[in-house]
Amino acid sequence: MKLYGLNLSNFATKSRIAVYEKGANVEIASPPGGMKSPEYLKINPLGKIPALDADGTIIAESEVINEYLEEKFPTPALLPKSPEARAKIRVLTRFHDLYLDPPLRGLFGQLNPKSRDEKIVNERLSELQTRLDQLESMLAEPGNFAAGPDFTLADCSLAPTIFFVTNVLPGFGAQAPLEHRPRLAAWWGKVQERPSVKKALAEMAEAMKAMLGGGR
Ligand SMILES: N[C@@H](CCC(=O)N[C@@H](CS)C(=O)NCC(=O)O)C(=O)O
């Protein structure tokens, strides 16, 4: 099996964490020729990462990949057993994909203070702060992982994006994301200690450093 992605991508990192958690025999590869190359577009016509080549079956979309990995490699489990508890995890992963990531992604084009559009920045920051408040109200009590005592697909989803949130927001002079959000702050401290997350976030940090010109 081969997982196409780039270390800086929060969506690709989400799937790498699931691979690392499972200890699955999955090769990690960059999209050949880049995300929009004819070669990669044949693999994933959307030109997005991640995509999983499951021995000939191509699976796109990070959450579909993670659910596939969960079915293919059930141990250790990243979803609980009861339908209700599974639904709770899926609400968090969907919240991540549909509501939390977009306002953050909308800030990526505004990183340069010299060329940023303050109106766009303010709108996206405001939406992102609302989403972080919503996340705070959805997370489990401090001391837990995102949805309870067990590490799940919800943690895989949220950790790479909160990595960006904590690294990017200070550059906009925004309200510190962990301030006044005790559940988010406690979860963030805990989840970074998980070996799979630690490894994947170190890869993200290295890629970010390289992108900002501090790397090789
Ligand atoms: N819904 C997709 C989102 C994937 C996504 O947007 N990945 C970004 C990198 S973090 C990407 O491929 N961007 C290139 C593009 O959208 O053209 C998923 O969950 O896999």
C-alpha cells in the first residue's frame, strides 16, 4: 500500500497518524511530479492529497482513507464499538473537515503581512475563533483525548490542524487559540505526547521550517 501526501499537509498528516497508530505496512510517498501533474491526476483526478493506493484500489479523501485503514487494520482500534460512540467520533471528524479547516485554510494566502487583505483576514479569523469555541464545547473533559479516554480518529483529524492553528494565529495578532479554552489546551498538551502524533507533527514542523526557508 502507498499513501501519497506531503508532510506539511494537515489532511495528509491526519492519515499518516492513522498509519503510524496502526503500525501498518504503508509506504509514504510524495505525489509524483506534484499534486497537479498528469501522473498524479491519473491517481487522484481531484489533484488533492492524501490518496491511498490500496494495492490497486485508489482511495481519496483523508477521512475515507482513515475509515478504510480502520476496517483493514482493526487493531489497535481507532473507533469505539457502539454505534452511538462511533457517531460521536464521526461528528468530530466531519466538524474538522467541513467547519474547522476552511477558515484556517482561508488564511494561508494571507500569511504575508505586506500583501494581506485585512478584511479577508478579519472575516476568517472571526469564523475560526467561532469554530474553536464550538470545538471547545464538543471536546471531552480535560485529561481525555478528543472524545474520551481512548485515542480515536477524531484525534487524528484534529491534531494536524491545531498544529497549524497554534503556529499561524500568532502571526495575525489574533487571540491566542488555547487561551480561555481549557479543554482544547489540555487536549493539545496530551495529544502531542502520543507517539504517532509526535512523529507526524515533527514531520510537519520540519516541512514548515523548510517552507519558511529555515530548512535544507
Ligand atoms: N477533503 C480533502 C481535502 C484535502 C486537501 O484539501 N488537501 C490539500 C492539502 S492539505 C490539497 O490537496 N490542496 C490542493 C488543492 O486543493 O488543489 C481530504 O479530506 O482529503
